[in-house]
Amino acid sequence: MMSLTADQFLPLEFVFNPNWWNKNAGIKFDSTFYMDADTREKNDQIMRRVLYEKLGNFGFGEKNPQLRPVIGSLFVAGGFIIPAMLGAQIRFSDAEAPQPLPVTLTKQQIESFSHPVFRETWPMSELIRSWDAQENKYGYLVGDLNTDGLLNAAYHFYGADLFTDLLEEPDRPIRFMQEISDLIVETASYIQHRTGSYSISVNRMAAHLNPTPFIHANCSVQMISPRIYSRCHLAIEQKMAERIQPFGIHHCGIQMERYAAEYAKVPTDFCDVGWGSDPMKCREALPDSFLNLRLSPIRMLRNTLEEIIADTEYLLNRVGSLDRVGICCINMDYGTPEENLFAVCQVVEKYRKLSGK
């Protein structure tokens, strides 16, 4: 394992849903948002300026941002490149994250599946050409892409039979996920070689950490038991972690503590702790990992100022030492009260002062 060093004590990050950006900044999340270099750069400039206007008093955004050669947005979560390279059609919308459409493969197709060469497969083939042009113009590149996760990607092509086979015929889905893992590692490693970061587009907390971690998206792991995770999923992540370091796990679901002991076997340098998890039990299982505590975007939207303050203080009080801890709220919708955002910032500032840091 590596020791991740944060650029400040108790770093804080907010990430907003595309509909928030669409309604607050007029940004459209059609294919050009992701695929066109000029559009990426202009929207990145707008997003940094809007964040400063909204939250500049708390260190977010930039007052006078300049254009920069961004390869993928650093301010929205959600990935489509892995499902797209695996063969899924992608639906783009003005105010929504890109949605991979399901493709049902037969058992025979899954058994014979071989992952594609990422450099030769859309969208990476097209993106790489645009990155080359940006690098020729600026001399460097910034950012990365969300490279998804094993179960997330497999489900688009396997459907509900994935979970049945994990129980009854695990060799088939395990082999399929091994192929997906190779594509993820190869793609993420190439991106990091070009820009210096892997996974800021998975969770902006990665931008605060040195060295910047790779973060594997385990959004769907809560749909399987810890026993099935250990039997079918763990060994693949262990092999991924041997190839790509430092290794982190994005767990946005509830009860992360049920999986934490297994995550410790990977091992992980970074873990997202989804809302509805017990931070203390997660820390006990992962004493050396950087824990990123996640607030609920639904509660941020619907709950009162007092309740949001209580949520934030609960997480910070429950995790124990605040060394190797960050806090975030990801994918907040349009209409999230700004006073709730300010409240989280103020609680974090209070705890920084109480800790003398």
C-alpha cells in the first residue's frame, strides 16, 4: 500500500449532476461535451467560473479561469467509455449523464468474449486524436475519464442473469469480468500516462491526493453479498491492484462496512464510504486507507439546514481520527439549497479549526 498525502487537512469536494449545470450554467451534455475538444475546454472554463461565483468563499472554482487542454470534464461524475468500447450504444441528453443502453449477449458470446484494443475502438480512438491535437497546441493535457467498474460494465451486457450465474455458474461471469478488468486497466494506465491522473472524473477527491489514486467503481457491489464478492470479484480486483497503483475503491452504496474486510485484502489505499455506512467500522477494517465520507445528495436536496449539519457532524464524529479523511457530496441535483452547501463548508471549517489544522 501507498501512503496518500492530502493537499489540506480534511479536504472537501462537491460534484453536481448534469441537470444542475444545465440549469445554472446553460451547459448541454450532448456528445460534443465529451468528444469535442473546443467544447470541453469552453465548458471547463465556465464550470470553474460558476463554482467560484457560487462557492468561491470556500475555495471552489476560479475567479478568472483560462482555457486549458482538458481531456474529460473534472466536474461531473459518470462514465461511458468502457461500456461504449464493449459495444453499448450511448444515449446523450442535454441535462443527463450519458447512458449506456443494454446489450444482451448470449452465453456463447460471453464465453468467447475478448476485450477490444482501446486505441482502435470508439470512443477512445476519436478521443485520442483530439488529445493529440490539444497536446500539440498547449504542450500538456489535463484531466482523465471515468473508467467504470467490473460489475457496472458487465451488467450492461449480461443483464439479471449475471447475478444468477455468479451463484450457479461463476466461471462464466468471472472470465467475462477478467476481460473487462484488462480493458479498464489498459485504458486508465494510458490516460494517466498522458495527463498524470487516473480518476478525478470518478471522484474529485482524487485531485487532493498525492500520488493521485486509481479509483475502481464498485457502485453495483452492494447488489451482491460479501461472500459472492469474495468468491467471484475480489481476485480480479487484486490482480488489477497489482498492475495499477495506488489503488482505490469507489463504494457509493450503503453498508460499506460489510465489504470493508474484503476491500482490505485488495489492498486499497483509498475508499469511498457511501452514505448509510458506518465510518467507524470501515476505519477499523481499513486502518491505513484514506476514507472519503460521502453525504447523501438526496438528503442535501430535501432535508433542512439543521439536518445537513447533523449529517456532516455525524460522519466526522463517527470516523475517529480525521487524519486520512475527506468528505464529499456527489451528483447533487438542481434545486439543492445553497444554504445546505454553505452549512457543510462551515462544519468542515469548524472541524479544521478544532483540530488545529
